[in-house]
Amino acid sequence: MSPETAAPADSTGSRRTPGELRRRLRLLMLTTVALLLGGAVIVLMELRDAAFEKAGASTAGAARLLDDTLTRTLSTTDAMVARMVLVTQDYLGGRIGRGELVRELASLEAGLTQRGTMLVVDARGDVVAASRPPQGGASVNYAHRDYFTAHRDGAERVIGPMVMGGYSGVPVFTISRRVGASDGGFAGLVVVGVNAHFFTDFYNTLGLGPGAYIGANTGGRVLLRQPNPENYVGRATPNNPVFVAAGTQPVGTLRLNSPIDGVERVVSYRKLQPFNVMVSAGMAVEDILAPWRQTALILAAALAVVLAGLGGMAATTFRAITREERSMASLEETVRTRTAEAELRAAEARLANESKTRFLAAASHDLRQPLQAAGMFAEVLAGQLEDDPRKLKVVDRLRQSIEATNSLLATLLDVSALEAGKIKPNVSTFRLMPLLAGLVDQIEPEASAKGLAIGAVPTSLQVSSDPVLLERLLRNLLVNAVRYTQEGRVLVGCRQRGGKVVIQVLDSGIGIPDDKVGTVFDDFVRLDTPAERGGSRGLGLGLGVVRRMAALLDHPLELRSISGKGSCFGVVVPKA
């Protein structure tokens, strides 16, 4: 296959086809979309987990604060109730009067941590002492309250669930203590109703969200609940999962559906051991996920924009690939047509070149015989005209023309043989000096005729080459040097350069102009000189033969020249 036909095939093989590009682009798009979607899902899952972790930390902090606040409230209130029980017992024993009882009650009530109502109730459930009248104005009896029954049955202290206060008319949770009679019987109780609304500000400062709550339970009933405590008065929570979890772990966090309002929440709880009270704080899952959903919408919108952009780019690229595919199809058809034309022209040129080579070989061989005969006739004619100098001069010019023609035919024969590939190198190892000396001896007559000195620098180096072809190559260089040298000398020698030997032919001739240094080895390139006569003028093939022989022997050529001062031709030969 010729270089012209090989190049397109290599070029096509090294490029991806439009169909392959389309498949790769689809795969790239699917991979990109999968990575984007997968990355978005991972990010959203991480953000969701982080939101729940943050909610757990927030509710745990709120439960701890509620624990501290409620423990302080219950402890302080219980201490004041215990103090009032002693005062009541003094009153029942006749040691103080009713006025002193009421003043002491008012004093203790004013010191409550959370505002509430303190009452002294007798064994029948009637209020014995209060700091102010009841909200409705009518008397109030507490015999129906659970804590009254508990104290009557012997309980010393009762933390009661949230009820609607009979005195205050608002939701309260109670702390009460039993008042014993002198004979050890039941004489009544002291109770404080703590207003549940006083925890509203506490709840609002937590900022847990609209669906959040804080609360406390005791005995399976609601002790405290914010917000809207009035909605949970007397509410029982018998199946609260928090109670089950607190049985094994007094502090913890759960995610559950509230048994009170059915809202799914993250709930943190703590158990107040001294009072048998469970406090909890919860955030609604809807509130927890609201910012996350907003982020998810923003991310989804951004992802949609990115995917739309990628889709647009992919569509544009697919259209471009389709256009390129059509263009390539047209180009391939054009290439196939041009390749076929080039192959046809190359075949025609090859046939023409072979025909030319055969013609030149045949013509050179056929023309040599009559030229040799003409040379012999010229010698005979010169012998017969020895007495006539004028005619001898004409015969001498005839002889020179015949010799020039012979030289041209020999050169043409060399060119045709080299181009036809009929010459094969026969490489051997030999000493250079005999070859150089023989060449000098052959060229010396022609050099002497021009008044030139010619010589070879002695050397003992050996080289590996074809001695016959190398000799012909160097002879052409020496003949060329003599031809373009008008005065001075021609010298042949060699230099060792590493594992190579550079055989150099130097002359003091006209040199080579800078604009022709790169073309002197081309065919039919001549440097005209005034000394050239019509018979000695060549075709410009000598250095072309040198180039072909050097390429055949794989011997690189070198050239240095200064116009008007001379030239130096070099042949690089492997050292033996």
C-alpha cells in the first residue's frame, strides 16, 4: 500500500466515529445525571439526619431546663407547704388565732417561686384559710379531689395532675401535704395550686417551633402541658411510650406519635426521681423537616436547572455529531474517490517510471557502442592529421564532446540503475587509504590539466561499506570538486568522529551560494562557471547520483560551503 493510501486509513483508525462519540456522550450524560442525583440524595439524607440530630439536641436541652425549673418549683413549694402544715397544726392546737394563720399563709404564698394559690382545707374539704376569696365568689369544697382522698387515706404528700383551679379558675397542678390531728387522725391538708400559665413564657423562650410542646406527667396523667394547658386538664396518658422507655433509661430521646394529640415528634424526657414526675420536650417532625424541605426544593430546582443545561448541551452536541457524521460520510466518499484516483495515478507514474528506466538503460547501452566507435574514429582521424594543427584542434574538440557524451550516458545509466533498485550493496571491511589513493590517481590528470593540485591525506582507518559504490560516490564528489575549482587544490581525507568516519572532499573552488546549498543534491541543479565549455557542461545529475548512492549505503551526507572560497563535502561511514 502506498503512503497516500495508508495515511487516511491510519487517520480514520485513530479517531472515534460519530456513532461511538454518541454512545460515549450518552454514557457520560447518564453517569453525570446519576452522580448528580446520587450526590443530591446523599446530601439530602445527610441534611435530614443532621436536622434530626439537631432536634434531638434541642429537645434534650429543653427537657433539662424544664427539669431544673420544675424541680426548683416543686422543692420550694413543697417546703412552704410543709411550713404551713406546722402553722396549721398550731392553729388547730389553739396556739395561734385565725388572723395569725391567714397572715402566715399570705406571707408564704407571696414567696412562692411560681405564682399560685395556697389553701388550708379541713377534714370535710372546706377551705379554712385563704389569702383571697374564690374567683367565683361562692364557697368551694375540695372533698372530691383525688389528692384529698389520698391524704384522708394516709398519704403525706401528693403531687397532683393538672386540674381547673376551684379558687383561681385557671389550669393548675397541685402540691399538697396532710395535716394530722392531735390524736393522729386526718385533720385536713395544705395545698398549693401552681398556675400552669406561668410556664408559658418559659415555653416561648425555647423556640422549638409551632408544633412543639413541653410537659410533665405523674401517675399516668398530665401534670403540665404547654402551649394551651387548658386543653389537657385531667387528660390521662396510660399508654405513653415515654413511661415505658423511662422504666429502663431515666434520660433519653425518642421519635414517636404522641398518644395525646397524635402528632409525630422527636421527644426528649427526664425523670424527676424525688417527685415521681416525668418531664419531656418535643419538636414536631413537620417543624424539623420544614427547613430541610425548603433546602430540598432549592436543591431540586438547582438540579433541574443543571440537568436542563446539560440536556441542552447534549442536544446541541448530538446535533453537531450528526452534522459531523454526515460531513464525515461525504468526506469519506470523497477520500475513497480521491484515493482511487491517486492509486491510479501512482500506478501510471510507477509504470511510466519503470518504462523510463528501461528506456534509459536500453538507450544508454545502445548509444555507447556508436559513441565508442566515434571515439575510435576520432583517434584515427587525429593520427592522420598530425601535420595540420587547425584540423587537429577541431578533432580535439570532437574528442572532448564524445567524452562528455559518454560521461552523461554513464551518469544516466547510474541514475536508472539506482532508481530501478538493481544495485545491491555488498558491505565489507577495508582500509580507506588504498581507495583514496586510487581515486586521486584517477582524477589527477584532469586536475593537472587545469593546473590544480590534488592529494589524499594519509590514514590508517578502516570502514564498513561497499567499496565499489563508495568509490563511485567519492569519484563523483572529486570530479565535481575539480570541475568547479579554477585554481588552488582539491584534497580528500577523513576524520574520526566517535564510532564513525567522515570522509571529506575539500576544494578551493567557487563555493555554493547560500540559496542553493539546500538544493545541490537535487537532479538537474548546476552551478554555471565561466570556465565551462559547451562540451564539458553537465546535466546536473552528478550530485543526484551521490545522494542516491549515499541513501542506498545509509551513509549520511554533510556539506559546508562559503561562496567564492570553496566547499567541503562529507560522507559519514561506519568505522570498522
